[in-house]
Amino acid sequence: MTENITTDTPDVGPSASEVLDEGKKIYEVSYWLVPLIAEEGVPAKVTEIKDALTKFGATLVSEEMPKMQPIAYNMKKVIKNDRHTFSNGYFGWIKFEGEIENTEAIGKWFKDSDDIIRHLVISTVRGDTRAPKKLQTSRTEGEPATISKPGVGAAGAKKDVKESEKPAAPISEAELDKTIEELVVE
């Protein structure tokens, strides 16, 4: 006999309020792999992580393949009685649906792995929670607003922008207000 419960989560996307089986939640585990792993060996390690998660009854939802990145501060890990200090590593994450009581065992598996520097398991929602990239705007008093586009530097320097991608000529605030008023119909 399985009851359905609705999770109370903030409106983050189309699936923010979802029905899950009793005792299951959506989790995300983020992790740092040691840089001692050859780049060709990273996919095999990710497969090992996914297999471990499914062994604990998790259903995978989404993931991001680990990429080599600098770490904000040095992290230490004891591997086979040797203390190692890492300043970079492969960072990745996996989102999964799992039993609440299995999260402790999942955390222990990550902690005991010699190939994982650090990990974090959090409760989340099924939808994409990454913030969308925003356009950068700049405005000087008396000048029309400008929007930075890909291919145009902060100072307006061109970076191989095709003719069709060039922004239109700037318009005055009065023209902009007039255009907006024409578009808004009440």
C-alpha cells in the first residue's frame, strides 16, 4: 500500500510541486573527484558512482559530467594512509530520487571512496534549479541603455560579430516609451 504525498517546495519550475512515493525525495549529490584520475578514467568513475546510487535504490534524474576546475581553497584527503592536498579536481553532480533512509548510507559510500575529495548531498526539486544567465546592461545618464551581447566586449569592442548580429542603432527614451505605449493594449 503506497500513499502519494506532495512535496512543499518553492515555485522553481514546472515540476516544483510533484507527487512522490511515500518515503522518497529528490536529492542532489555534488562531488569533487581527485585530479589523480586520468581524464579518460573520469567516465568510468562516474559510472561507478551511478551504480552505487542505484544499488542504494536511487533513480537517476539528471547529471553533469565532472570537469576539471580549480578549488576555491586547498582540500586535504587521506588516501591509503597518505595525506594529499588538492587545489583542483573534477567537479560534477547527480540529481536522483531516493529513499530518505538511504541518504546516510549514500553519504558514507562517498566519504569512504578514495577517489572523492569531498561531497555534499542535499534535498532539492526535480526541475532545473540553475539560475539562467542574465544579459548585462549598462547605462550612463542621458544615454540610452545598452545591452552586452555575446561577441561584444564590455567596452563595446567587437569580437568577430556577424553583420546580422550587430545591435540596432540606439533610440531615445521618448521613442522607446512611445513604442512601448503602442505595444501595450489595455
